[in-house]
Amino acid sequence: MKQPCKDCPFKISVKYALSPEKAQDILQGITHDKAFHCHKTVDYSESIEGQVTSESKLCFGAVLFLENTVVSGCRSNVMFRFGLMRSEFKVSDLRKDENVYQSFEEFLLSVTY
């Protein structure tokens, strides 16, 4: 079964320090049809914000976070539906996951400084 990477920012066990604005931007994006790519597949060579490339993959931790927090799960996001169509993950991979944040509030309280 597909898993988030070991240092995914959506995993409860991983400690990230994001500005409140950045954390809100991430939540705003994934709940409004924007893609969120795995940090391991983004090119950071020219910017701390990173550049998505043709090799970038969607963040599976974000997929599971949406499964945990949104009624329609990741299928509520057009870009994540495209990920399903491109076989980045399968419907059978979708599930509630206790290792991933269970609410927007929990995510914001844990990852912001």
C-alpha cells in the first residue's frame, strides 16, 4: 500500500516549522483545486520555494490528509483527481490514516511557529 514519505509534513511524527501564512496557503491550495507536490520531487536548486518539474509527483501525505479531513477526500481536488487518472496513486490506496493529521486545526497547531 502506498505511504507518505518518511519526512512528509502531513505526518504527525514529522516536525516542520512553517510560518502561519505558509501553512494557511498550503491548506487553501489543497482545498481549492491546487496541486501540492512531494518536497522530494520539487527542484530547490534556484529557489527556496522550489520549482515543480515534469518529474514532480503529488504529495501522498496531502492525499491522505484530505481523506482524513474532507468529506469527498482527495477527490474533492481536481489536481488530485488528475493524479488518480495518471496512476500516481490508486483508489485502493485511499484510506483514513491515523499517522497523518486528522484536522486542519491539528495541522496548523503542529506545523506553525
